[in-house]
Amino acid sequence: MTIATVFVDMQVDLFSHLRLAVNRQTLACNANALARLARAHGSPVIWVKQVFSPDLHDASLEVKRGGHRIVIQGTPGAELLPELDCDSADLIVIKKRYSGFFRTTLEETLEGLDCKKIIIAGINTHACIRMTAIDAYQRDFDVFLAIDCIDSHDEPHHQISMRYMDGKIATGMTNSQLAAIFK
């Protein structure tokens, strides 16, 4: 049984908030270390990206109502951070809502890879990370949170969400702790 490492929303536009902009290099460095670790153990790396069409017809109500022009298909802001070490063997899943599972191919992809354990990393803890982790748990995946690779533009909600998830629907672990589960 394989462990998949799933990175959520590590995209240029989503790092525009001050807190994430400040923590960007550290998060990218930690994400690269985790991706290298996964690949070294033959585990798949999956990048989940939120991407909306230019007319926002496929965007969430929050984005439509606010007229937010973020992660628009074909723009540099929708791309993964350029400092991330993506590999041609890595997989990409496109999402339209907070959860990486909602109306995407993520579940089928994980099943096809014979994964029942997933490591989740990325942003924003209180929204996309939390919803993806809950949906993974609801699908009977063992969920690990890569705490060195997770953050949010909203620090209090980051802390609350980590407390909510850790030990209940997921297990929070550092990159060095995660190294042990690959063996």
C-alpha cells in the first residue's frame, strides 16, 4: 500500500497575503524537502491546484460575489510557486472548491495508486487543508498533516484548525517524523 503526498494550493496568487508572503520561502523549502523524501521512497506526489475560468462561471460563491480575480486559468497567479521542485512524474489535480476531493479526480487517482494513507501539505489551513483532510478522513484514508509544510494567511484560524484536526481526523507530524512512515 502506497502513501501519497498531496500538496494543496501552493500557487502564486494564494501567497499574496502578507503572512503567507513572509513565510513563502520557508514553506516552499519544507515542501521541496517533503516532496524529495516522498519520491526517494517511490511515493507519488500530487499537486492540487485551484483554478477558475476567466469568467468565474466555475468559481465558488465567495469568489463570484467578491469578484476576486485569483488563480485564473492561464495566468501566472494560477501556477505553482516557481521555487517548488516539481517533477514530470508528479500528478496534478484541479479543484474548484476548498476540498481537494470535491468533484475532482483525487479519490480515483489515490485508489488507482493503491493509497490508503495520505500526507497533506499546503495552504490555507482553515479552509482548503481542513476540508481536504476531513474529506480524506470521511473516505477512510489515514491522514497525516505535514506541519512543516502547512500554513494559513489567518494565524489564529491556522492554530484552531490544527488543534481540531490533530489527533482526531489526522496526525500532525514534522518532515523528520514523516520520514519514518515511508519505511
